[in-house]
Amino acid sequence: MSFKELDAALGLPKGGAFRAFKRLEPGLREGTDYRVLVPGRDDDALESLRRGGRIYASTVNLVLLSPAAAARVRAALQG
């Protein structure tokens, strides 16, 4: 799940899910809880997600959350 998708699901402005993720990040593991897509290495995936409207137009490096990590971010945002 992208931050844009999570923001939309929770009715948050851009950046809400990202800020919650940054608070939780020390307890999360890259490759298990989230994946980072970067230009030059993941261009096809980034473009596909952009075309599908799943990420913000200004996104450069993309973090995709696993279902479990997305649930943790959601829970942190919902208090």
C-alpha cells in the first residue's frame, strides 16, 4: 500500500501516513514491512503505479507498505 492510498483511506492530507511511518520506521524492517522503489532501478513499477493513480505525482522514491505495516501505520493514526 502506498502512502497516497493510506492517506485517502483515512481521509488525511498528503503526508499524514508518511509522518506516521517515519515515527514507526525504527521498529520496521525494509524488505519485510516495506519496500523502497527508486528511479533507475524500479522505473517500470514506478510508472505503472503513477499511471494507476496509486502514488502522488511528485513521488520520486516510493515506499510501499506490507499489509501488516499499513495496519500499524493506520492504528497509529487512529490513536
